[in-house]
Amino acid sequence: EVLRGPQSTYFGKNTTGGLINIKSRGPTAEWEGYVKGGRELDVGGWLAEGAVGGPITDKLGIRVAYRHTESDGYLKIIGTDEDVPNTTDDVARVTLDFRPSDAVSITYKFAYFDNHEKGNGQEVGSCGVDYRQSLEDLGSPEDCVINYRKAPEFPIDGGLLPNTFFNRNEGHMHSLNVDVPLGEFRLTSVSGYNDLKSDWSAD
């Protein structure tokens, strides 16, 4: 859905011009589901995902979705022949929809994600004093020589330093929407909680 104008009440202060709100699919009136997969040959990537949902009772529905993706990387480190960045992603979501009457709806969603990334997807762009010192500490006999390839003036062609970069983000999110009638009006309550843990290291 496209929401025009400021939307800070529900979506935060950075929505002064409006936003596009993408709603995940909820429980359906009948049981249904799907499974699919894919393969990316150039970077050694693959994915698998699926979902299932339907009515538990005539008033309570559920939907569960899950996706897993992996990739070996699209850059190669000269000297180690390692492909980077290696990534792994897991995402899961559970939705419960409770409707005790035709006028009242209660929806709870739980989402979990876990992202791993190993190896830096970039090249060194300049040969400054600190970098030349690092090469000397590793035993390089000449300034800005990497894997016996002389860099023209400033740019560096490839890299030989150990690639210790990693990044992991893990978190879970909860949301609860309650919609009830109050005479001629309706009361809607929107609650949310997010938790994120991020660990990273960059050489």
C-alpha cells in the first residue's frame, strides 16, 4: 500500500514524505502452501524457501514461512584464491490471526533473521603509508607489491593480506495489532518490539 504524507505515528520520524508499506501474507481461509528453490552458478549461490498456512479453528489461523540462501562470493582474493564475500541468510516468520467475532481482529507476528557474511567484498584502493608498513611487516620486499604484481603509482591490483572481515546480524521482531469496535468508532492498537545483535570485525 502507498501511504502519502507524514507517517510518523506508526512508522517512525523518517517518513515525512510518505512510504510504501509491504504487508506479508497472512493466514488463509483454507490450507495452502508452496516450496521453491533456485541455483546461481556464477557465485555458487542457492536458495530454498517455503510457506504453509490455514485455519487451526474457525476463529484462529496460522501461517509459517522460511527462507535460506547461501552464496560463495563474487570476488577472488589474489594469493589465496578465496571467493568473497561468503554469505548465509536465514529468515523465518510466524503469523497468528485471531478473530473472536466478525468485528474484532487480533494479529500477532514473529519474525527471525540470521545473516552471516565472511570476507570483504572490496579491493584496497590506495597505497598509503600505513598500508606500505603493513606490507613490510608481512615481509614484502618492495612498496606496494602484492603477489609479485607492481601497483601503478597509487591503485593496488588485488590483495594478499589475510581477509579477516566478518559480519553477523541476528534479530527477532514482534508485532501485535488489535482492532475492536467502540460504539460508532473503532479502536486500533499497534505494538512492536525489535531486538538486534550485530557482531563484526574489519581489518
